[in-house]
Amino acid sequence: MFRLLVRRPGLLPAALGLAWVARRRAWYRRPPFLPLPPAGYLKWRLDTAFGAEGRNVSPDALARYLLWARRMRGGA
């Protein structure tokens, strides 16, 4: 993800928006005190979006997902 955002910095707002929407409830009460999504959600999301568990997701597919997620949240 980091490499994708370095190569395509225009995706940063979409990535930050998705991270904020998918953050763990009460993230500020438990270490590491970062608004990260729950691991179970990430696993489910990757399995449902890309199929086989543990499959490597291409940067292009990740970019398309970030842009799709932003559109679904009502962003441009």
C-alpha cells in the first residue's frame, strides 16, 4: 500500500478516507492508538474482493478498490 501511495500520491485522500471509515471502534483506547481497521475486517474484505485467502493484490487492483470505495462513500 505504501509503495502504491508513493507512486500515486493522488490516491492518498481515498486511502485516508477509507482508513477513517473502516477504523476500529474506540481505537484511541487500545494500543497502538491508531485508527486502523480490525484485522478480521481486512481479512474478510480481501477474501470477498480478491478471492483466495493470502493472494497478493496487484497495485492496480488496490488503486481501483480505493477509488471505488471513495465513490461509494460519496466522494468524487
